[in-house]
Amino acid sequence: MKKIITIVLLATSFIACNKEGCTDPTATNYNADATTDDGTCTIEGCTDPNAVNYNSYANVSTDCIYDQVGSWTTTKQDYEISTLAIYLGDTILDTNYTEVTPSDSLDPIGLDFKADGMVIEYYMDGEIDSTSLTWTMSNNSINIIENDSGSSDTTTLNIESVTSDFMRLTANESEVDNSDPDYFFSFTSNIIWEFSRN
């Protein structure tokens, strides 16, 4: 009988000491009293590997933050053009139009924004340009710098939207010339460039 009581007491103390729960101190439901992990730990964080704040340990997704780094396929290139020319008070040109590039004519067909600041362009004819473009960030804009034979040209693209699988870039350019009292000229272009993430 004494032996049975000893076994029951040992089993009871073993069961009492073996408390199940979440044993990961980074989890939101961490149980400091648990001695055995029961697999119920809740670790919050971004679970999308395309995001800059991706957390490979997270099992409950929270807000994800995205940027342009990655490989993108061009899905849209639209150009909105507005031109006005007046000579001696008479309008000689007043035009507004939108040029929508057909999907089979999008060029470049893709871009890779590398984390090291390089840009790789992929063209329809199979050409790949991986040497002449770099990029930098300025607020919510991407500055694409083209280096060609010792000179450089910068194009600024505004990031309108970037998600796990979509990016929209826009660029605006305008020019006004009223230096001649007999002549007035204005030109405005808006570029809309959309991509899907590869």
C-alpha cells in the first residue's frame, strides 16, 4: 500500500510540474509557468516574404510594409500629354491626349530594383541592361540615374502605390516658355507606369 501511495504522489507531482503552454518569451501568449511547449505560441509580425518588415517567425500577420526592391513585370505604361501654343494671340496648338501602350508593346518588359542600388532592365528583344542604371530614394520618390559615357541623367518617379504584388510609379514634367511676348508655349506630360511583382 505504501508503494502505491508513493507512486501516486510521484505521478501527481510529475503531472503538476509538467505544465503545458507557450514557452516562447517573444510570443504574445507567453506563459512563464509553462515547462512544456504545447505549440500554441502566437507571434505577431508580417508574414509576407515580399515585405521589408517580414518576420519568418511570425504566425499571425500584422501590417506589412513594402518597397520597390525586387523583380517587377511591366503591366501598364500610359502617357498623358497636354500642349498649348499661342502666337500673336491666336491659339495654334491646343491638344490633350492619352497614349495607352498596348500590352504587347510594353518596353522595358521588366525591371529589377536591387537592394544595392542597381537597376536591371529587361526588353522585349531579349536585351538586358544591367550596367547603366542605378537608383536612390528621396522621400516617396525613386531617382533613377542613367550613367552613359561619363554623363548622367536623373528621372524622378513618384511611388503612388506599392503592395506585395503591385507597384504604380508616376512622373510629371512641365515646361512653360513665355520669354517672347508674341509667343506662349506650355507642355505637360504625366506618365503612369504599373508593375506586378514576380
